[in-house]
Amino acid sequence: MSTNLKTTDPDNEAILERIRGKPLDPAVYNRIREQGAKITEEIRRQHGTLNIAVDLIRETREQCE
């Protein structure tokens, strides 16, 4: 699956600088959040909402009993 991330080289550089402790520019933060929301929506559109956590918890509990 291709996510087609559209961050620019300056965005990538800003992220690396953030990892090194420099504050992230609000514009970069907003672009990253918007792109993440688009990717999430695309995944939901293609696969629907997956709710597997409840089943996994129940399965784990059954194994412990």
C-alpha cells in the first residue's frame, strides 16, 4: 500500500531537528497532521473501521482462565 506522503524535504528536515530537540514549526506540524488524517481516512475508506482490540482482550482472558 502506498501512502503517498507529501512532506517536503524541509518538513523532513524539521522533523529531524525536532527529534534533536528543536521546537517544531506550527505550519510543519499542521501539514503533518493533515497528511496523517488523509492517510487514516483513506485506510478507513478502503478497509472500514477495524475493531480488533475487544476480540484480542477476550481471547487473552480466555487463555488465562
